[in-house]
Amino acid sequence: MTAQKPTVVLVHGAFADSSSWNGVVEKLQSHDYPVIAASNPLRGLTNDAEYVRQVVAAVDGPVVLAGHSYGGSVISNAARGLDNVKALVFVAAFLPDEGESAIDLSGKFPGSTLGAALRPAPVTLPDGSQVADLYIDKEKFHDQFAADVPEATTSVMAATQRPVTDAALGEGAATPAWKEIPSWVLVATQDQNIPPQTQKFMAQRAKATQVEVEASHAVSVSQPGEVARLINTAATAVA
């Protein structure tokens, strides 16, 4: 009898949407993985993680949970206590320890040029709090976020990018699930958002299995095969 393949739940990060996983979804589906590309609200870490937690809790059977960029912070919070999550995969992503924020980690080592590329827009959240929505300036999007993706594609990505609030990036993480759940990390060595040195530091601290890919921050778009391969490796290891 063939063992059930886990459902792969993909969580995008800031300045992206679920379509950023399209190439990865196609690769995984071609190998008979059930896949859900969740829509990350990008409003606040605790609330974002609770939403993803509910998405994952509704899945029957085992789950491999993958997050890109800020989505790494979200999955690490969301997976705590969920018995069906068997593996975590962090794709050019944050792996915060308790109390750490994405902003803390992005500045831990030199190399991020994201700050100068951001364009803030004031918004009011449903609870009445005043925050700033952060976008990457459209003129800077290609070089900053996805330098190894054709500009015809990145112009669409820039137009459809989902903003993240400054509050979400500044919110400290809860006790991380990577301390309890086997983890895999893809380090994007040409990343201009999260310095590769930071990615390696977080992977080593989490005692995660680590692979390096020569790619921009948008590695799920530029090299979906490498991302899908690592997810398959994680899924196979915990089967």
C-alpha cells in the first residue's frame, strides 16, 4: 500500500501573493502532492500565524509547511502544537527565535538594501490602530526583489505585490516551532532582502538541513524546481 503523501501548505511573504508559488505548485502537483498556497494576510505576526494555523488545522493528514521570507516567521508561529505538521521548509525566509522580529533579523548582518527601496502608505487596521503599509517601489522592484527574473514578469509582480504592515515586520515572534519540528532551509545566495549570512546563521541555529541556491529573494519564481526539490526532500525524510 502506498503511503499517503503529505499536503504541502505554502505561505508567501511580504511584497508577494500566492501566485509567487505557481511554479512550485506545478512541480509538486506533477509528483502527486496535494498543495495549498495560502493567502498570508500580512497584517500582524500573531494574527497572520493564527490564520495560517487554522488553514493547516483543517487539512486531513500530514502536512509539510513551507514559508518564504516573512512567511517563515508566520509558519514558525503557526505550527506550534499542530500534530499534523511533520516538517517545516524555510525558503529565503526568517526563522526567528522567541522575541525576535523580522526587522531585528534583517539588520543582524550587513547586506540588505530593502529599507531604501520601500514606499510606506498610512493605513488604519480594523482595530483602529494606525500603521504603515510597506511596498517596494515599482522602479526598484526588479533589482531589489527578483533580479534573476525577467523584467516582463517582475513588472507584473510589482503591480500585484501585497504590502506588509510595519507592525508585522516589527512584532516579536512566539516560541518557534523549529525547536520541535524537523526543518529545512533554502539559502538564496544573491538575496538583497534577507542577507545570505543571516539566512545561514538562522539555519545553523535551528540545526536545520541547509541547501544553498544561487538566486535572488524571489527564488520560488526564478528556480521553482530547486524549491520543490527541497520540499520533496523534507517530505520524504519525515514520511
